[in-house]
Amino acid sequence: MLLMSCGSRKKEQVENVKQVNVPAFNADSAYSYVAKQVEFGARVPNTTAHKKCAQYLSDKLRSFGATVIEQKATLIAFNGTKLEAINIIGSYNPEATERVLLFAHWDSRPWADNDPNPANHKTPVMGANDGASGVGILLEIARQLNLQKSDVGIDIIFFDAEDYGASHYNGSNTEDSWCLGTQYWCANLHAPNYTAKFGILLDMVGAPNATFFKEQYSMDYASDVVNKVWSAAQGLGFGNYFRNDPTGPITDDHYYVNKLLGIPSIDIIQYRNEGQQSGFGHYWHTVNDTMDNIDKSTLQAVGATVMHVVYNE
Ligand SMILES: [Zn+2]
């Protein structure tokens, strides 16, 4: 009797576990979307490359079956420059009330001001990793969402004007000079009363041997989401990328989504605590942030992890 009742309870539990077939993330495809963005040149607001890339991203999302909104705004940078910015929003299953937000910034920094050579400080950053990598992964996820629907609604947002912030600038309010597109969207949502169960930001997710630590704002606002994503990654065999150690707070797009909207959001962002010129990689905000520093294995680790989480919601 005892055995039987145990057995039947077990069966019931198994039946309650969602059986999910997660489509295979294709890193070759993601890589080609990263390369395509870089081919336009640096995607600095107010440039032709920026306009052309915006069109490409919108067209691509539409071709993958998303409902696309281009949110255009004139944003004022810390130095007074008026930025003609475009947030690009692609929605799947727009009627679903249960939603997950996936986001990345698509602009690239106008100045390589972390370059060891001062002569390069006014050269725009190509942003293969810092910008294009996250967008490339999300485009591949969009392609997959078109082939196999997820249960929850998904919003993929490519935010503009993340990387026009002040770094070697001594004015006030410098922290809020970053992430301008996201701050604008938080104050001007594309859909009235928009909200989501949680959000995942991808930033600098394509470098060889990248390591992603549990970033402090993500842990402060959304530790459940961090732990869910990290254990998914580790379960899939990507524990060498997704590490359990903490890092300090990083001001990035997820910070504003947490602070201004209360959508628990995390940042998957490359960071090392020590041993490099910059924790974000030696090519960060230099002229070397090119396709040479993009690795398909890293794209695969991040893309497959995010897909696993999304399709299991
Ligand atoms: Zn940057």
C-alpha cells in the first residue's frame, strides 16, 4: 500500500512538471547578426550607420514575426548634444498578460576613451561586444520564437543611447548620463501600464572566455531571477561562464527598469574582478572592440541559457 501510494504521488508530480521542448539556439546565426551590425560601422546616434542599423533591426524583428514599435525621441546628452534616438521594441504574443522582457543596447559609444592610445580617444567604438553581441543573441532568439511560440509573451527591446554617457567628465549627475534610451522608455512606455514578470539584460556577452558574475543591482532587485538564470546555465554545462561570485553594482539599463518600473531585472554582463586593465575586458571602450573579440561559444552559452529560461516560463 505504502509503495503504491508513493508511486502514484510520484507520477502525479511528474505530470505536473512542465514538459518543455526548448529549441536549439544557433550561435552561427547569432554571430552573423553581430557581424551585420558591425558592418554598418559604429552605431553612434545621429550617424548614417545608426539610421541604417535601426532599419535593419526593425526589419529583422518584423521578418521574425514580431509586432514592432519604433519609439523615436530626441534625447539630450550630458554634453548638450541632441541625440535622435530610437528604441526598437519587438513583441511576441502581445495579448498575453504574463510577459518576459529581454533587452540589450544597440548603440555604440562615440569615443574610444578607454583606449591605451590617447590618439584614439575621439574615435567611435565599433561595439562588436559592447552592444552588438547582446542584440545578435536576441535576434536569434526572435528567430526561434517565430518558429516555436513560448507560453509567455516576450518583449525584446533594443535600447538606444546607452553608451553616450560621461566618463571623464566632472559635471554633476554623471551616472544618469548613461542609459538614456531606457530612462526615456521607463517614463514613456510603449504600451499603457506595461509590466513584465522579470527582465534580462544582455550586455557584452560575446567575448572569448567571458565570465558573468552575480552583479549587485541584479541581486538587490531580482535575486530570484539571477539564481534561476545562473542555475539554468550551470545545469546546461555553462558554469565556466556563469560564476557564483558577486560583483559590485554596475549602472546599466537594468538599473532603471528596476528602479523606475519595479520590474525585477538582471544584467548578464562580462566582468572580472581583477587582473585586467578594465573589468569589462581589455578592448572595452577601445578601438579593439571588433569581431576579433567575438566567440561563438560564448554566444551559445548565453543564448541557450536565456532560451531555456524563456521556454520554461
Ligand atoms: Zn559601453
